[in-house]
Amino acid sequence: MSAAYSGSVASFFSRSYAEAREKFLAATEASGARLLESCAHPMPGPDGEALFTDLARIGPGDARKILVLTSATHGIEGYCGSGCQVGWLARKHYWRDATPDVAVYLVHAVNPHGFAWGRRVTEENVDLNRNFVDFAQALPRNPDYEALAAHVNPRDWTEEAIAAADLAIARHYGLANADFLPRAIHGGQYVNDKGTYFGGFAPTWARRNLEALVTRHFANATDVCVIDYHTGLGPLGHGDMIFGNTPTQGRARDWFDHVTPTEEDLEAARSASGGHVANSIPGTLTSRLPALLPGARLTAGGIEYGTHDVRAVLKSIRADNWLWTHGDPQSAQGREIRAGLREMFYPALPEWKIMVLSRSNDVIRQALDGLARA
């Protein structure tokens, strides 16, 4: 086994993008997988290092049934996804769980710039999971954000300013507080390129690169299952399979032990938030797949690992946005905000990594079993 990791769960996870990539490449080689492409990003990392999106495959090159595991769609969340990819490869679970007619593709660091710089967004300040819209058409509107932009993204970041902004958001919805995911914050917006959850004015490098990889390598597949790794919502360490109520959910509800949201989940969320949940998010990665893979049966969604309280997570996203728009990332306050964002999406608790990897391995096994029966 490569010196890049020792075999313990903790060793599969990393402290930096560069370390994560080194471990991924080592695990690819040691597992019998094949590195297919390393796509160079046009911009460097914070230490001048080169950045890449890497694609590896384990299993037959002519497989028509494929499982695709993608990490770092939301850059900093790549610490989790990369660790799960490395751990699964290093433990050689493909050879235990997959049938000979199924291949697994691993896309490491879809958004390498965000991963390396410790941000969720791309170099364009774009939330990549809001960027997969048709920019030739009228862009999605989010009137709630437009009405509340000054409060969602305040110019000052003090406890007093934050409290006043949160109160304004809550009052807009007629609720006691902003401790939820209102459309204004989470629903995506296409008007403020300096704001949170910005979907972009055009396709980003990360989107164009991923679409090219999909069309080059997956076009002949008949059955495609995609699991996109995310963190930040839900109970600590719990991995929730989020396949929505869309055409891409495919056979998820038959393959996995539990898929969210159920109809009961949606109704409860609507009731709890006064009907203001953002349950229809435009421009997600998986929503683009039917157009890219018209000949495939898709089962595509994400796994969302819980970290900390949702209010703290949302505050960290808004703080990060303020920092890179109005603040100084190298200041004491900047370092505190950056460390806080990292903790919200990559908790330091050792047990979290154990829970995350165990759940990932179970989900991959279920996906491979479903593909075998497809």
C-alpha cells in the first residue's frame, strides 16, 4: 500500500487539496483502477500549486452499466467526497461488491479551485450546483433573494449587523427567526455575482469540464447511477440519499435503504417554514444529465452528510461570502471565518470520518447491487 495512507480510516482523509489528490492517485494505482484523465484547471491553488479534476475507472472499459462518484462539486466539501473515494478504492471494495459487467468512474475534485482555496464556490463565485441551467433561455428568478439581498449578504459582518439582517429575513416570511432554508438564501440567484448561491451568468470552467468528461466517457452507457458527495445538512455523520422528485431519481427508491425527500418530508418542511422552503433548486449537476446522456437510464442524486446545526452552517456560508467580497481573508477575522467554514463542512471530530466512510461504502454497495439487477 502506498505511503500516502496507512489503511486507517483517518488516513484516507486529508488536510489539503494537494494531499487529497496525492492519496487519490495512489489509491487509484494500488486498487487496480486506471487514471483516464487529469484535466488542468487554468488557475493555481493558494500555494501556487497546479489544480486538476481527475477521472479514474475501475472495471471494464466497455461496461454499459456504470456508477459515477463525484467529489467537490462544492469545493470544500471535497474533503469528505475525496476521503470516501480514496477509502473505497484503498479497501478494494470493487472486487468484493461489483459484478463483471459494471464499471465505477470516480471524478475527483469537480471544482478543484474551491477545494484548494477552502470555499464552496468556483473561482467565479458560482455555486456549481446552481450553474447547470440553459443560459440561452431566461434565467430562473428568485424574487425573495432580490427583495432581501442586502440582508442575505450584508456589507458589514458584526454580531449586531447579522442579528438585524436575520430579523429582517424572518420578518419577510412572517416567522420568529431565520433558522431554516428560505428561498431567498438557498434557492439560487442569477442577479448578484458577489452574492451567495450565485448560479452564474455563463457556464463555469468546472461545468464545461465535467460535461466534456461525461460526453467523452459515459455516452455509450445504458444504465448510469451518479452519487454526488455533499456535506453540511442533517444530523452529525448521517448520510442522507437525496434524489428528489425529479426524472433523474430513477430507481433510487428501490435501490437504496432510504431516499429523501419523501412526500411526507416535503409536506413537513413546507409546514414548518410557512411554505417557504426552496424545494425546487435550479441548475443542479444531476438535472443536466438527461440532456448529456439521452440514451441512458439514469439514477442520479447526491449523498448529504450532516455536520453542524443548520443555522451555524448558513451563517458560515454568508460569512465566507462577506469575507471574499468585503473583508481580508488574511486578517485574524478572515482566518477565523475560513476555519469556521471548514469545520461546518469538514468536522474535525474523528468519529465523523468513520461514520462518513462506513455509510459511503454501504451506499456504493447498494448502488452496485442495483446496477447488477438493472
